[in-house]
Amino acid sequence: MKKWILRIAYVLLTLIALALLAGFTYEQIGRARDASQLPPRVGQAIDIGGRTLNLSCSGQGTPTVILEPGGNSPGYSQLWLQAKMAAFTRTCWYDRAGVGWSDPPSSPRTSVSIVSDLHEALHRAGVLPPYVMAGGSVGGEYVHIYTAHYPSDVAGLVFIDSAVPDMHEPDFALSPLNRMSGSTRHLICMALPAAARLGIVRFMTREERRPSPPDFSPEQAAILAKLEAQPKAFITDAEQGCAATDQGRIVPREGGGNPDINDAAKNAGSLGDRPLIVLTAGRYWAPEGFEKEAEEYHEIWVHQLQASLVRLSARGRQVIVDADHGMSQSPESIVTAVREVVDDVRANNTSPIAVSNRVK
């Protein structure tokens, strides 16, 4: 019996070793494939101190529009918006650290490091303020935080169905990770480095693809799909979330699920009297059986949470758009809102420095 137990143990250990080797090999092959299939760069690699951030600008004129994508999307997802806005002023998008063509960060990202990276890239690329900053979802919080850190840069803003620090989403709207207990989340965070090295993350995310913007050509959609297929963006985002939640032990119930971003946006303060347009999605998603709860939360979202963002500026106003959270049904509404803020800045010769001096 003892011999049989030893033999079984040896077999199991051998199988585990082979599985680890197979996973490691799978990951190395995948990384090599990522590098070979990465589309030619759109934009410039801007050295921000030992690593690069990808930045793409087009058009002429001032103020310069800075597009901050929602979620963890590559900046390339803003291509159509950039083309439309570049017709009336200079417009830029970028890839956050670890996303698209940008290098991974040297340590987990934070709200401060993200806005600092963007500020450094713009400075080194010679993209001078004033800026009109437009951010969707969590990108709305990032442009608010950017304004708090660099008030002399920002002359106006557009929030595109922006996340709100005080939002308390119903359980059905939470991500699967935010429905787990702190102990389970902690185990996932602890296992993340090994899972990344052994190809587990790559295998589990291989089918995860967001739909391409409807205004993209097939060629543009193919480029975006290749950028989104790289696990590095998922890993970078997961590391950021783990670092912000004490390696998963904290289960946030407010904001977008990241306490660091939530607290930074809460503390970002007033926008003074900068022109501000708050675009709010008029449609909402309701899973079967939760229609009433979704409708009730949407009323709070539109008339309380999004309305609270309007009050950040003495010149804020809300526009409700017949579209869902991503505004994919009405991208023209984003272009219109940005143009209105740009025109307002030009007409009133808004000085970010003067505005920032009035921020309390």
C-alpha cells in the first residue's frame, strides 16, 4: 500500500510539473505572438522616464481636446471621435500604461500615476494647454482628478456618462469580482502573478472581446480587436484593483469598485466656473427579473448622481442622450458637446489659470 501511495504521489507530481511547464510554454508562445501580431503603431511612443506612453494627436487649433477612454480600453477606440473633432481643433487620445501600444507600468497603477503619466506625456510631446478634457465612465473621474492635480492645464470638461464616487450600484450591476467575499478576492489577487506567468489569465480571457464601435471600418475593427486581445491590459487593470483594495480584502460598495479612484474623485473638489457638459445616458440595461430595480436605479442615476456632477461647475449643464452607457448609439452627441465647450472656451477666452484661482 505504501508503494502504491508513493507511486500515485509521483504521478500526481509529474502531472502537476507537466501542467506548469505547459502553461509556462503556452504563455511564452502567446507573448511572442502578441509582439508579432501587434499592429503598426498609431501615434507616437513618448518617453516618460524609462518607459513609453502612446499618444496620438491630429488637427489644428486651441484648446486641445484630450480624450480619456472609459473602462480599460485602448485609446484607439476613440479614433472616430478624434477624426470628427480634429476638424475643428487639435484632438489627442492616448493609451494608459499597460494598454494598447503603451509600456506596462513599473508598479501597479493608481489614479495619481495615471494622471501624472498623461501630464508628463503631453508635456514631453509639446502638447501645450489649455485643454478641454472629455472622459467616459471611469475616464470622467480621471479627467476630474487630472483637473485637481493640474488646474492650470484645463479650461473645460465633458463627462460622458461618467462614473460618480457616490454611486451605489445594485447587486445585479456589479462585476462578478465585486460580488465575491474579501477572502475569495484576496486569493485571486495572490494567485494573479502566477496565473499571468502560467498562461491561466491568457486562457481565461481569450474569448473576451468588446464589440467594436459601429462607426469603425472592418480594418479599424481588426486593429482594435488585436489590441484588446493582449492580456497585459487585463493584468495591469487587475493589479491596479488589487493594490487599491488591500490585495482584494476590501470589497467596495460605492463608486466604480476601486477605492483609490473613488476617494481621489471625491476629493478632487470644485471645477470653478469652467464650462462643463455632463452627457447622461437615457437608456439602461435591465437583466430579466430585475427590470423594476434597474428602472428605479436609473432614475437615481439620471436625476441625482449625474445631476451632482453638473453642480461641480458654476457653468455646468446636463444633456440626456438617447443612448446607453457607452453612447455607441449617438457618438455625434459627444462631438457636439465637445465642440460647444471648445467654442465656449474660445468665445470667453477662458484662462485655466484664472479659473483655477477661483476654485475653492
